[in-house]
Amino acid sequence: MRLDQKGNAPLLNVFGGKITTYRKLAEAAMETLRPYFSKMSDQWTAGVALPGGDFAIDGFDKLVDEIHAACPFLSIDVVRRLARAYGTEARNILAPVKSKHDLALILAPVFMVWSWIGR
């Protein structure tokens, strides 16, 4: 982590990190910036789930079953993949999908952006 104080605003560069330490890294980053933000609150993220992670620790299979019941035309492997990647947010992603053909509604924009940025 490196703080650049040149110019009008501080610039914090964060290098590296892992998914298992993201919260500690974020807390350290905010502490580094605290002198510049007088109204910053104390740390609060320790008890908050990431978006989509708001299900019981042993509730993954139940989540998969719920998503599969709402989208029975998807294979269980696809449902598991989406649940692993997006957790409970998979429900929102799949909300407009009523058939396999509707998957283009959510996949086409992703592929368009992917090809636009040059893969």
C-alpha cells in the first residue's frame, strides 16, 4: 500500500491482496485515509456479508435448490456455478430469465463488454 500526497487529494495505491484478506486490507486502507476524512466512521465491516453472501454457512445447497426451482430449464451445474459466483444475487441476475433463450438478456451485454475491452 502506498499513499501519494502530492496534488490536491491523496491517492492510495493498493497492490496485491487475496480474497481471504480483502477485509483487513480494506480496513488498513481506510485507516491510512482517515486523516483526510474527519467524518469517517469506525470499522463496521467485520459482521457484514459481501453482496450475495447473505445466506447461512450451511445454506448453499438450499440456495441452489431455490434457484433451480425458479429456473428448472438450467442444468444443476449452471445453477451451482451461478450460485458460487453470485450467491443470493444470482436470483436477481436470473429474474428476467424465463427460458434458456432468455439467457441472452444477461449474457449478451457481458460478452459485448468483454469483446469491447479486447478480452
